[in-house]
Amino acid sequence: MEPDRAPVPQARINEMIRAPKVRLVDDDGSQIGVKDTNEAREYAWAKNLDLVEVAAQADPPVAKVMDYGKYRYEQEQKAKLARKHQVSVNVKEIKLRPKIGIHDYNTKKGHVQRFLNQRAKVKVTIMFRGREQAHPERGRDLLMRLAEDVKEIGQVESPPLQDGRNMVMMLGPTKSAGATRDDAKAEETQRREEAVQGDGDGQAASPQGDEESPAREEVG
């Protein structure tokens, strides 16, 4: 679990500054010049403020007169805000076969829709086997059909690209994508369907293997 306060690098302040001289910057940002460190400290304390080393690598180091407590708080808030804006990207993967039946296709499409409504990206992979590799256009057509079917909630972020024996397309959620109340009920049913389909190769198990049965309608 992330801490409530984002870590902020600790700066040297007041007596912790070891350099004998510093380039002093006043609390209003004006340059005062190179001063003996003890003299710079006394200057800051006379204003009831701190002397903070803000550029330790400079020669001599740059030190600024400021309210260190306030500065530290502002830096923590900036770090916290930056971390808040870092969106954790959740990527799901769905695998299909070029010769996939309509029932299996609709099931897989349902998974894609559910993931998109959960604001996740979806990596859709077409797996080619044997002679199927000679017809990559079939996989590309299937991916573009899927993209068209979910266009209300998903947009193509990466078009179909050949990756060895596979072809991959990345879908991302649109602004209209969002989890619905029916998702919770549908999730358990879809999980069971996934379990029945095995390792997610996009087809229900059948004795025919890669070949579709004559009675089974195939996605065109």
C-alpha cells in the first residue's frame, strides 16, 4: 500500500550545510552573491527563516533563504499530485484463432467489452498454426471486425501487426466506456465459459482440433 505522503529528497538546511561558502539567494528570489556560509545562515535567521541548499552540485553550492517547513510541504503536495496523475495501465489479453466459430467469437467479444468497460486496455492476439500462416489477411479481417463491433466503447490504439506466428492489435477504452451494473453478474458466467474453453485459444474443445465441424458456422 502506498504511503499517504510521497517521498521528497531531503535537502541540507542550516547547520547541515557543509560548504564553507554558498551562492545566496534571498527569499524573494533576488541574487545576493557568494557569502560565507555562517554569514548566510545568520542572514536567514535574522529573517526568522532557514538557509536551504537547493543546488548542492554547483560551485559554490546555491543556498536559498526560505521557510523550509512550508517548502517541504509544497514539494510533498507536488509529488503527491504527480503520482496521482500517473494512471496505472491495466492490460488484458484475449486470444483468438483465425477459424473461430460464431459462438466462440461472441463469447470472446463479450470478454473484450467487459474489460473495456472496466477501463482496461485489451491486447487481442490472433494465433496462427501451420498453413494458417499463409493467410494473415484472415486474422487481420477478424481483428478489424472485432474493432468495429466494440467501437462504441473501444478504439484501436495499435493496428493489427504481425508478431511471429501471431498477429496483435491493441484496443483502449473510449470516453463512453464504463463498468455497468450487469458486469458483476456477467463476470461469473464469463469466467465459467473461459474455464470450459481451456487455455483461451478461442475455440471450444472438439475432436476435430483446428478443423471446424461442417455444422458449425464460422466467423467470416
